[in-house]
Amino acid sequence: MSHDDAAAKQQPPGISRERNVRVSGLPVCARVSLYHAPNCSLCARAIEVVEGVRAELGFELALVDISGVPELEERYRELLPAVEIDGELGFTYFVDAAALRERLQPRT
């Protein structure tokens, strides 16, 4: 079994629907998870904004489709799109690129 196969088996429900995206060669400053659903225009725009900022700053991005996963539907459906930064809810409904950049800056 490969390392990727083992990691996939350890993930909680719904994470198998996630698409991990990482910019090669750039330091990862945070892990960002964007919860979305099909046919969600706000979600599509949020993905564009987050991926644009990721291209500039470089961070790990998990795009998580909540559809059909009861636990995720219950937690996030009313908040879509929802963005978590290192496990903390950072944005709902709308993602402002400047605010996301600021939240991802290393703290000294």
C-alpha cells in the first residue's frame, strides 16, 4: 500500500471528496480548506479568489465538496462557501482576497 493510500484511509468522512492543491517550490504558510457544493455560484467565485491568492503566497489548499456527506452538510450548508485556515473558520459566503492575504501572513 502506498503512502497516499494509507493517508486516504485515515481521513474522516467527506475528505475523500477533497482535492488537495499545493504550489510546488513555494513555502506552505497555512492549510486552507474551502468547503463548497455543486451549482453554488458563491462557491465558484470563492474558489477563484482563494486559488488566486494561493498562486501568490503558496499554501496547502483542500477543496472539499460537502454534498452527500451528512456531517459536512449539517455543519457547512448554511455557510457556503466556508473557508477554514488551519482549522479555524475564517470566511463565509464571500472571500475577500486582501483579507485572506492578511490572515495568511506569518505572525512575528
